[in-house]
Amino acid sequence: MDEDRFWELIERSDRETRSRKEHLAWLNTQLCQLSADKIIDYHMWWELNANRGYTCDMYALSCYLLRRESTDGFEYFIYWLMSLGREAYDQVADCPDRVMELPQVVHLLDLKRRWPAERRRGFSKLEESAVGFRSLRPNSARQTGISPMMGRLPVDFPDWPAT
């Protein structure tokens, strides 16, 4: 597999799916149809391209956009940028200042700007505009293992058996 085929897979997965879960399932299906050598090549291209993004400027950018400093968050940020496709990733990896040219980042900043107001009024409008966002409404802290103080979280949790 060459680099063009690698990016073609990523960009096709974005065009042919709507949610993150579907995106990952589609990629998984496509990769399972390939030989072991091509899967290894895919992984190699993934790592090489991700390594291009591991710079101080990109780390500062992720800290600014996400408002948190963590190596895990930075890694997820790089992976998210890669999922936007070759053109978008190359644009930002080559010059992190060009991140504001990406409509997905503008949308993310708009959500961040609206967050305090939506938090006061409830999550309905924010949930509608953020694809894949699901609020957690635990029946009890004991059921989920999460303190009720945490309220609604923008993550998916498996169904926990009642104890």
C-alpha cells in the first residue's frame, strides 16, 4: 500500500459514513479484506503521518483548542486531524496557524463559545449540533461508578449491570 491508497481509505471512510462509530467500522471492514502486508503498510503510513504532527506548535494548538494539556488528548487531536483527510492534515501539519481555515475547527470553536450558555439552559441545542454527542444520565452513582457531581458527560458508556 502506498501513501495515496492510505489517504484514499481514510477519505472514503469519511465520505461513506456519518458517525465516528460507523467510520471506524467501515475502516475495520476494509482493512480486514487486505493482506497482512497491506495492513502493516497502512499502520506504517498512519504512524509516519502522525509523527509529522508531533511538534511543539501542534501541541500548543491542541492545548489551545481543547483547553487541556495531556499527551493522550494531543494524540487524539492528531488522529482527529488525520481523519479529516490528507489535504486538511497536510495543511495544518505544515503550518498549524492554518487550522482556522478548517470548517470543522470553526464549528468546534463555535460549540466551545456556546457551551456556557447551553450549560445554563440545558443540552438540547448543543446535542443537536454535535454529531455523536450523547449525554449521560445515570440512574445512580452506584450503577455507573460515577459521582452524581459529574452530571452529564459527552461520552458513551456501556450499559452497566445493576448491583
